[in-house]
Amino acid sequence: MSAWLFKTEPESFSLADLQAAPRQTTYWDGVRNYQARNYLRDSIAVGDQVLFYHSSVDQQAIVGTAVVVKAGYPDFTAWDPQSNHFDEDASPEKPIWQMVDIRFESEFARPLLLKELRAVPRLAGMELLRRGSRLSVQPVSEANYELILSLAGTPIATKSVKLSSSVKTQQKPTVKKKRATERVKTSMSKTGKKSATKKTKQPKTKTAVEKKTQRA
């Protein structure tokens, strides 16, 4: 089992939105950085633990945990011209970008603020705390993961749905999630971004939770 940290902007997709999603599960799409893409494609596995991080707000913090329930597969929003994650260079034959499915696990009794984490000497080597770090998908060492859980204390909410990790998610929320801004190390151009409801390959059951915000 490995551990990771996923960043998201809470006004676009928060931990509460994950809790409200069908089966408390969502696909983590919209990652447009090659290093983060490689983690999603090559390294993240079913059963891996995820620290859920609210970014791009005044009180940036780790607010809870999730678990990976489906390993990397093509991010179909990349070739949907009506998606705000559209990439004209991507296609079903050449998907380029990857995503995973995650399920809600717990909500911390209190957010672990970024400034608080910076004050913990044992977390000094954590990728999140490295100056200039912008990755929205980051590896977390086992020691740092366990330390963060101990700092968080007893969670105030835990998963209410138990699923087999081998079960493919059938329902997907239509909530638009905005990842933390990443520096994409490529010269490829991107056009046709629109603020539109996400379309998927197959009809999906929609949730009641829907937001009209963009994401990176």
C-alpha cells in the first residue's frame, strides 16, 4: 500500500462533494501535468491511501482521506470538446492523460492547515512542503502518512458505503473538479476550453451536487 496527496479547490470539488457523490466515489480527472499523469498511470494502485487536500484558499489544509478503488485509465474528458479539460491532441486512440477512481474514507475532526504542517520538523521532507512544489498528485511516505493521521486525531466522519476494491464504479458525479494549478512542462497548445457540463462516453447517473466552476 502506498500513500498519496491529491489537491483540489474546494469551491469546485470539496471533501463534502466526495461524500455526497454516488457511492461516495468519483473519478479524478483533469490532471494535465506529465509527472502527475505518470503517477496516475504507472504508480497508483487499488487500495492506495489518499490525503485529500483543499488548495487555493486562505486556509489550505488536509481535510480527510480517501482510498483508490480503480487504478489508472484514460481520462476521457481530454477528447470531449465540451469539457473544460479538452486537449485537442488527445483522442481515444491517443488518450495522453490518465485518471483514477477514489472513494471517501474519512473527514478529519479539524483541518490540518498548511502552516501547521510546516511547523512539524518530521514533515520537513514532504513534497507538499517543498518550495515551488505545484503537483496536484504527490507521493507521501508511509511515515509521513501515519504522522499526519496521528496529528488529525479521531475522524468525525467515516465511509458509509463498503465496496469491493475490484468493483468498477458505475455511477459518476457530474460535479466539476478544479485541481490546483500545475506547471505543464510541454509546448502543446490547448484550445476550445468551455465552461460546460462534462460529457462521458456512456450515460451516467447524475448527482444532485452540481457546480458551475472551472478547473485546471
